[in-house]
Amino acid sequence: MNHAVKPDMQAIVVDDIFPHAPEIIWKALTSGELIGRWLMAPTGFAPVVGTQFTFQTTPAGAWDGTIHCEVLEVVPNERLSYAWKGGHQGNVGYGAPLETVVTFSLSRAETGTRLRLVHSGFVLPANDTAYRKMSEGWKKVVANLDRIAGEEASSKHRH
């Protein structure tokens, strides 16, 4: 019997309520141009299951900085999930191998929409650096998402 200690798996969770309709937030989550304004510009993104796309971030060591993603689930105005993989075996800390999943869930709230972001699959201690940096990073990203969704909502009213 193998009694090896299982690595500790961690997830980042950001849960917030935005004063926008789910449709407005969904547009910000699924439009490549808008994603580029609150997260990073994706290459090849489409909100279609099986679509493979990439983000480009700062390279480190043997890793070229490419984040490889694949759309796993699309439920319009409710749920978007994609694989988020990057890093290189030769790296420790920033740029260490990462095989994770990002899921955005939307539900109606009294004052707008509840957004729950779960970025799961961090293996600690190997992904400790990414987990710490992204725990802070996703909070900022979600605040940006709120701002972009707000801009979209107000531009919609002007037309």
C-alpha cells in the first residue's frame, strides 16, 4: 500500500455581489476584447466548449510565460469554466508547473449579480508562489471586472 502524503490542494475563491445584471457581467466574461480590459488579452478565445486559447504573461526561466487554456463549460449568464495551465518543470516558485481550473459562477442577487470565482487545483507547496500571487491578483481582477461591466452597462444606456 502506498502511504505517500497527498499534496495539499488549494483553491482561490472570490465571492462578490455586483450591481449589474448577469447578462452584463457575462458579456465582460465572454468577450475577448473586454477580457483584455479586466484580465489579459486572450488569443483565440471563444465561449465554446473545447476552444483552446492562451494568455501571455511574464516569462520566467525555462517558461515562456504562455498560459494554455481550454474552455470546459459554458452556461450562458450562469457559468464559465476553463483550464489554466502554465509553467515549466525546471522552474521553482514563479513559473513552476500549474494545472488549474478557473470557474466563474453567476447568480441573481437582490442588488444585481453574485459572482463567485473559484481558481482550483493549486498543489502546495509546489504552487505556493502562484497561489499567493494569484490570491491577491484575482481580487484586483474581479474589481476590474466590476468596473468594466459598469462601463458596459452605462454605455448601453447611452445608445
